Amino acid sequence: MILAREREHCIQNGAQAWTQAVKELEDLYVFNIADGKFFGVPGSTSDAEIDAEIAIERRERKAWHLLDELRAAGWAVAVHNDYWQGIGVGRQRFTFWLFTNGDRSVKGEGPIDAEALQQIRSDLVARGELK
């Protein structure tokens, strides 16, 4: 899965790297205009699996654009951590981000990077530190 393979590279290189990763994924599949879905080579991967992977890639692409925006405003990633919360069947994946800019800091947490980074962006806008 491109998400797993490219995630750390994209954290380092931002939205441009993520957009390229998604383009590579899209190049592997054909887009069916009639039903708006991707499909691969027969026998390779099911349409449902491909649709799920594309949806994840598009959702996470937003995260890398937010990451670029924060970096452009002078914020640097101090900590990024993925972790599991809960025990057994109810276990859920979460991600934590901490940014610093001089002596200031801001954090965000959520089930996906895009939500955690949007939380950070919203906090900075509310504090008047980002437009």
C-alpha cells in the first residue's frame, strides 16, 4: 500500500511528494468515468480494495497540504507519533502531532493525520497565529 510505503517520505517532503505518490497509485489503475471508480488489472486487486485505498490516499493528501502550510508559517514538527488506544477489539489507531515555533507550541490528536493537523490549524487561527 502506498500509504504505508510513502508516509515517512511524505512527512519529510510534504504535499508535493504525497501528490506524486497518489499519482503513481492512480497510474496503476484505470479510472472508469461511468461509475467514478478505479479498477486494476483483472485478478490483481478487487474494486472494493482499490476504492478503499484511493479514499485513504485522498483523505491523507489533505494532511500533507496542511503540513506544508504550517511549515511555511514557520512551524516545525517536534513530535509525531502513531499509537493504539484501547484494548482488544475496541482498539483504535490515533496520531499525535506537536509543532513548535520559537518558544510557542501547539498540538493535535486524532484518528488520522488530517484531523490532527486540522485541529492544530484551527487552534492557530483561533490564537491569531495563522490566517
